[in-house]
Amino acid sequence: MTVLVTGASGFVGLNLVEALLARGETVIGLDLRPPPEAAAALFRALPGRLVPLVGDVTEAASLDRAFAVAGPGAALAQMAAVTAGDARERTDPGLVARVNLGGTIEALAAAARHGARRVVVLSSVSVYGSNPPPAPTVDEVMTPAAPENLYAITKLAAERAGLRLAAVHGIPAVAVRLGSVWGPWEHDTGLRDTLSPLHAILAQAGPGTEVVLPPLYRDRARIDWIYARDAGEGLAALLAAPAFPHPVCNLGSGRSVTPVAMCEALARALPGFRWRFAGDGEEPTVPARYPVVRPPLALDRIRQTCSWQPRFADPDAAIADWLATAAR
Ligand SMILES: NC(=O)c1ccc[n+]([C@@H]2O[C@H](COP(=O)([O-])OP(=O)(O)OC[C@H]3O[C@@H](n4cnc5c(N)ncnc54)[C@H](O)[C@@H]3O)[C@@H](O)[C@H]2O)c1
């Protein structure tokens, strides 16, 4: 299989590229920037082949060049995005719409021009909003879409536009609502304003260090955190699925926990690592983000589509993998 991955040098993109290369696939990685050198070096040891291309997903010429390198019958993973925080919504809303929605429309048009075999459009759990109706799980059909910010609004618009254009051109497609990702390859691309609190926690993790959490995390940010390797492997499995029986499917860990669960797992794995909540007036060492409580994502549809299941839903398993990865 040859896969054109847009946004291939970003956090989730690198995890997808790694999973595809581990499966022996050929990957054309289109991004505004080449992959970080550490990733490129590690990827060279994997069985598949990566062709990184610098280009812009909003420009037809970049996409045509990438599809020409990929050859006919390639799959497309449309992932390039701008994850805007409040400040960027105020200063550059046009960029968010141009990349997230406009880029998806350009990518689908190019997929049709070049006879793409199938398309995975990366969407986000944010389309469900921060306050879904009470239910055991967040379900693709039963839970209403309620996007609250420009990022989520454009992700929902992009998933619908992507599915519509795929249908018009007769290309099998699925839109994937990915949970909140943490773990390997998270880095600041300059286009994602909401790095995960786990990124800050892992950056500080070490024996003899103490992480000071915002009190918010006593009960908030209780959401479906998915370990990045699971996210990459899930997307790779979807790209290889025999068919797409559902137009939209969730991709998550199937568990809702707060970042405290990862701190506790770190403390079990790393002797000397300590964490606590900030006291009154004390500055936490981790940003207070995601003031949300959301049930876990329903995973029935992805299980009906491909054989994937998360390997690292248990925080202890994820932390063990993260420590082994960091030691490489
Ligand atoms: N990180 C999460 O928790 C999460 C959760 C749900 C969905 N997603 C989705 O995952 C995808 C990747 O996001 P991420 O978290 O890895 O963000 P990221 O910022 O780490 O990666 C995005 C990549 O897209 C590239 N990009 C941006 N504009 C581009 C353009 N015009 N042309 C080409 N490349 C461009 C950036 O250079 C960057 O490498 C997005 O579609 C996002 O909506 C992420």
C-alpha cells in the first residue's frame, strides 16, 4: 500500500507514519516542514519507505506533485490542520478555515484527479463539544455534534465536506473522530496551540523531580486520552481495512481518566518521581487545559471496520512504552 499522509511531520502524523513504515508500507509525507531529524533517523530503520515532501495542502500544485510521486491507487490520510486556541481565533481565523476546511477540500479534489483508492479524513473528538449529554459513551450517532470553537467547527465542516466529495467521486472514505492524544512525538509545530498537559508532565518526568498539577485536574480533563502509538496504529489499520461500513468512527482508548492517572503510573514506574496538586496561590508546573469531563469514546464502529484495538489504554502499559521509547 502507498499512502499519502498530509501533516506527516506533526504529532499524530509522525505516529501514523511510524505505524505505516512498521507495516512495510510506502509513505509520501506532505507537510510545510520536513520531519524532525530524530524521527527521520528512526524511520530509516523501519521496513517501509518514507518520501518526505515539503508542500502546502491548500495548494493544488503541492497535492498534484505528492500524488504524482505516490502513483495511481494510493490511499490518502488527510491530517494537516491548524489547532487554534482562542488567541489565534482572534488574530488569524482565516488560516484555520483555509487549512482545516479548504485543505481538506483541495486534498479530496486532488484524490479524485489522481484516482486515489480510499480516503481517511482525520476529524476530532472536539466535534462533540465539552458537554455531551450524559451517557456511558460518546457515540458517533447518538451523541449530537456540538462544536464550540473554530477548530472544532472547521473539523466538523471538513469531515462532512470530505465525505461528500468522496461520495461524489466514488472514493471509499471514513471520517475518524480521534480522541485527545498524548505520548511519543508530541512537539510544538507552531500550528497547534493546545499541547496536551501530558506533554508538560512527560517533559518534567524524571527521578527526583516533582510535577505540580493545577487543582483543575482533580476532576477535570477526565476525557478519552489515547496514547499516540495506539492512535497511529489505529489509523494505519483503518487505512488497510477491507471496507468502510460506517462513514464516521471514533478512535480512542475507550477509557476516561484525568492526567492524574498518568502521574500515578509514572510514580509507580520511576522511583523518586513525585507529583502533587498546587496549593492556594502556587503556580502549577503544568498548564491547566481541557476543563472538560467526557465519557469514553464508543469503539464499536472502529472494531466493526478493522481488527485494531488499543494496546496502551492502561496508563501503566503506556508509561512503560513511553519510558522505553524515551530511552532509545
Ligand atoms: N493531537 C490531538 O490530540 C488530536 C486530537 C484529535 C484530532 N487531531 C487531528 O490530528 C491531525 C494532526 O494534528 P496534530 O495534533 O498532529 O497537530 P500538529 O500541529 O502536531 O501537526 C499538524 C501538521 O500539519 C502541518 N500543516 C499545517 N498546515 C499545513 C499546510 N497548509 N500544508 C501542509 N501541512 C500543514 C503542520 O506543519 C504540522 O506538522 C489534525 O487533523 C488534528 O485535527 C489531533
